Amino acid sequence: GAGVSQSPSNKVTEKGKDVELRCDPISGHTALYWYRQSLGQGLEFLIYFQGNSAPDKSGLPSDRFSAERTGGSVSTLTIQRTQQEDSAVYLCASSRRATGAISGANVLTFGAGSRLTVL
Amino acid sequence: GQQLNQSPQSMFIQEGEDVSMNCTSSSIFNTWLWYKQDPGEGPVLLIALYKAGELTSNGRLTAQFGITRKDSFLNISASIPSDVGIYFCAGLKGGGSQGNLIFGKGTKLSVKP
């Protein structure tokens, strides 16, 4: 597609429920990233995928968080047993690849985010 | 984890004024990036800096890569209402992938029309 598409744009859930957030990257982009943006905070790295390589999961805050990327395209971020502190905007980004000069198609393009509110 | 200290946290300025914000770190970075995030949108890259001392402009925006490689600043000249948003700095160490980008907490810019 023309840009990075995320759904849902807003999600309100009850504490303890599981949620799934979806990201459709730009076609042809092999690298896909998930970030979390809490109120008044910067972007917190969660996980990134590069092609068929094993994902870098070093930013996932707990084992309640997981992500997968099927067929090298669409990615789903799953949060199990949500807690109130999980409330944030979850941003997805993609780039042609994860390494190399940050210019042109290699610039991270972000989606508009999925705003999660856990009651 | 590693931190980028971005200041100021927020600022209100009169339209037409110049704006300056900066980012510092105790670590050396090989690439500095500046992003802008409009309300309800994802961040968009404004300027990328690759060499110590580099000064790069993008319209009314000018950013510099500090000589020590531990800091960067962004200037906006003659601000206008559409400059409103959150500006983030981000740093990348040499050889790292973009998955290793470290972001500052942002500077929220509000302009009085």
C-alpha cells in the first residue's frame, strides 16, 4: 500500500483481556518495527523483523507481549492479560531494510498508531 | 537503558519567533535524526545527520550534529502555526540497525497564532 496501515486505530479493553494489533507495512519493505508511545514519553522500541531473520525481541517488556509477521508482510502484536500500564499508542513502522544509510526508501515510515486503553 | 535527554520538554512561542531544541547523551552516536509527530499521526523524518559537525537544512529547519557526537540541536526559524507538534530526536550507533534507534522523549511545540 501507499503507507503503513494500522488497525484498530482505537481499542478500549478491560484489564485481563487479550488484544491484537495489526500492521500492514509498505509493500516491498522487508523491515518492520513496533514501538510503544506512552503519554509524555518517547518511543519505546519493542521488536523488529528483518526479512526471514529471527526477530529482535529485546524491547518486549514482558512475556505477555508477542509479535509475529506472517509471509514477510502483515504483523500482529499481541498483548495477553492486559494491564492498565499497557495503555499507550502502539506505533508500527517499516523500511526497505533495517540496515544501511537512512535515506530514501530506507527511512522508517510510521503508521498512525493504535491507541490502546485498558480500563 | 540508554537515554537521550531532550529539552525543552515543551514550549509556547509567538508566531514568527525562532525555536531551538536539543538532545544530549552520555554515549556517542554515529547518526542523529529529527522527527516531527503531528496529532494523531506517526512521526515523520525531518532531517538526518551522519557526520560530526554536519549542519543540514530543510526549509526553515536547521539541525546540527555536535562535534562530540553526543548531542544535536534543531532550530526552526520564523515559526508558523503548522509547526505545532512533537519533535523527537533519535540516535543510532555505528553498525546498528534501525531497530536500535533510541528516541528522546520529545519537545512539544505550541504556537500562539
